[in-house]
Amino acid sequence: MIDFFKMSGSGNDFIIIDNRDGSLGVRDVVAFVRKVCQRKVSVGADGLFLIEKSDRVDFKWRFFNADGSQAAMCGNGGRCVARFAFLNGIAGERMSFETGAGIIDAEVKGDVVKIRLTDPHSLVLDERLRIGNLELIVHRLDTGVPHVVHFLHDLEGFDVVDTGRAIRYHEAYRPAGTNANFVAVLDANTLQVRTYERGVEDETLACGTGSVAAALIAARKGLVSAPVEVVVRSGERLRIYFEATEKGFEKVYLEGKAKVVYQGKLWDEAWK
């Protein structure tokens, strides 16, 4: 049996397994991830983290999307992993851990976790993108993983899934693809964001790196100023802190709740 935690970061849910001793007895990790992340027939999750040893910082992770693909970074997942590490004595309230995007610093205060992301890059503003009969004005930023942002007045009446999927697979972003975020400005410090996530291949209830991308792009366009609160699909709020520079952004932080849903043991029936 495999010990695991199920955690939720503002609506993004994850399976987290401590594999620092390398004892995970699974030959095909990708197939394992796909099975256990499948809803209704197994645990179900947006993704899975394996916590592993690091010789540089407190620990490192391998992160898998629900479809088995690996991603360099996950903002809400990073907050869940940090609280998991603290609760299990892997790290203290302040910690650092390795990701595919670089080293992330985190601070845990109860069920609220604040992480510092790696500096974003590859900002592109006001790009015209044709989706069928629609011509959208979109913006791009990599906040550890690639994101496209499109601003709207009404998010509730917009087809996030079909439009998001078309952007995710658009030839302009091949071969890796992109995440797609649809954003409404609520006031000078607040955004509402809905996200179609690559690797989950659907709209999710939240996306940390997408919320950060939306906040930074909105700030660059003069629509909001730091700190920015982001209302995600779950109804929860994320807070993004940052400093704008002539070249881009630095000291970018993501803060929000990371809750434990349950912990348990995976039987092999869950994936075989």
C-alpha cells in the first residue's frame, strides 16, 4: 500500500506522495498517475506530486498532470506541497524546494501558504489570435509554465472550455501548447479568472500560475496594481504580490489557502 495525502489549493486538487526513500513500487509512473488521478474510479485529482530527496534544499518534486505529462511548475500545487512538507516534518515553516522551473521559497502559516515563484519571462502583449471566426487580442507570459491571457467583460457567458482548448492546441503555441486564462477586471486590485489547463485538458477550479500571469499582465497594461486579489472559479481568493521593473517583474509571490482533504493508503486496486 502507498501512503498519500489528498490536498486542495483553492480548488486545484492533488495527490502527494513522500518518495524520499525511493520506495514507490511502480514500474510505469505515467500509467500510475493517469489511473489514480482518474475521477470516480480512483482517487481523482488535477495532478500528482512525488516528493524526493534534494542535496541542495529541503526536497525536490516531480509533478505530473492528470494525463501523465510532467510540468515544470504548479503554483497551487506548490502551496499544497509546502504545507504537506511542514505537516510531515520534512521542512520547517520556511523552506525551499526544487522544481522543474527552479528553486521555490515558501512560508507556511496555518493553512495559508505563500510561495515565491521564479521570475516570469517571455512577455508578449497585444497579439492577434484567430480562433475560427473569432479574432482575439491575447497576451503571453511564462510564470514557470506558459500562459495566454485574454480579457473579457463577462466571464459567466463565455465558452471557456472550447475556446480554451482551441488556444491550448493552437499552431502558434506548438509543440508544447499553452494554458489559457480568461480574465475580468473587477476593480483596481481585483481580478476574476477562469482557466483551461494544459495536462488536465479542461477548465479547473483554480490555477495559481495562471492567476499570477493574469495579475502581472493586467498590471503591465495599467488595469490593476499590486497586491492583486484573484477570484478563481472555486470562489476562493488568491493574493499575488510583485514588483514591476523596466525589464519585467521580480519578487513575485502567490498566497492562499492549502487544505488537507484526507490522508490514506492506496491499494493496488486503485491503479491496476
